[in-house]
Amino acid sequence: MTEGMNKVILIGNLGMDPELKYTQSGQAVLRIRMATTETWGSGGERKERTEWHTVIVWGRRGEALNNILSKGRTIGVEGRIQYRQWDDKDGNKRNSTEIVATNILLLGGGRRDGGGGGGGSYDDGGSYGGGGGSGRRPQGGGSQPPSGDDFPADDFQDDDIPF
């Protein structure tokens, strides 16, 4: 019997700075609003549709990405769709569709520290896959989000770049 698959891959731009919050148990949750734009048609009749996605990143990865991501940054997201339903404080049924990220690719632009370009990825285990340019690598653990000084320069070869 074939089992189902829940896998999403998106490339788009952050529409706002990420929002970092903590659960009652102290778990970090990063919320990212991301836009993807689809273009179709030919000649003078090109059409465009933008979709907005909520992306959730849990734990230390979320804390680290909060220091790197900013509005306008182009990222790639790999993850799964999650539907949630709850009752709000007035007893109304609410629902939400989110992408729970298992991998974030840093594709360029929009860095808070003013650096440009570069890239890399944060995978589900919180590890970093180097990209290029000014991508940086988080070090160590701890409960504090890493500061900009905690990201030493990458040490990689051009052959390591996947494109």
C-alpha cells in the first residue's frame, strides 16, 4: 500500500520581518510571512498572482534565523503543510494553514547586517549547509540566540556549491 506524502518546496520573498515568540514551555517559534509569485501568459498578456504563506520554524533554528532574515530577503523553504483549528477567546472556530519548515535556504538580499548576496541553508537538525558570498554558520548551542559575532566566515570550496 502506498503511503501519502506531505512535502512543500517554495521560493519567495519575506513580506515582513520574522516574528519570534516562545511557547509556555519555552520553545522558540519563528513565524515568517513569505510571498511567492506565479507568472503566466505570453506576449503582452502576462498575468501574475501572488500567494502569501505562513512558515513556522521551531527551536534554535528559529532563533538563529531570526537574527539573519529580514523583510525582502529571498529564501527557499522545504517543509510540510500543517492545518490547525482552534476556538478563539470568543468561542469562534479559527483555522490556519502553515508550512512547517524542515529546511531553509538563504538565497540573497535583505540581510539585517547590511551584507548582500550569499546563501546557505538551515536544515531540520539545526545544522548549516554553506552557500556562497556572505553566508554564515551558527556555532554552539545554548538558549541565547546567536549574535552576529557568533557567525564565523564559511570555509568551503566552489565545488561544494550545489548550483
